[in-house]
Amino acid sequence: MSEREMLAEHGTKLMDLKPSTVLQAAAEDLRRHARNKAAALEGDLSFEQFAFHRRHVRKAVDALDLLVRAYIEPGVGQSSAKYNTRLLYSDARLLQDAIDLARSE
């Protein structure tokens, strides 16, 4: 069992995420989505993965919208195969704090 698996199994996180970090991750995912879309149109099949679930990223119009989608439908991200995505969606309070931060900017 890896250290990450052990910590996750026992409810311990490797690090505490801050709302500003989550907001930055949402904005970065939107940038990645735009980059992936433009690259695909040019025949470049390389793909930058998202921190948030792709379904939410593809539908979001801005970082706040992405955070709200994650908050409203956490099960989508919690069932992801990606550990970091599950980590983002596992803390509703953190998502709410990131939403509050996005609204204040």
C-alpha cells in the first residue's frame, strides 16, 4: 500500500488545500480546456488533464461556474479515477470557501 493510499484510507490528507489554490485550479482547468480545444482543431492530440472533472470543466463558463458545479454535484468528482479530482470534490467546505473567494474578486 502506498503512502497516499494509506493516508486516504485513514481519512488523512497529505496537504491542506486553501480556497485560493482551488480557485486557481479552476481557472487553470478552463485555460487547459481552451488549449486542448484549440490544439485538437490543429490536429494536435496531446491533452492536458484537468484537476476538476471534465464534465464540469466542459460546461463551465468561468471559474466561479466551475466551482459551483463541483459544489452542487460532488458525486461526479468523487467517483473519478483521479485521486486529485476526488480530493478536490471531497471537501464541501473548501469548495464553498473557494466560491466565496471567487465572488469577492
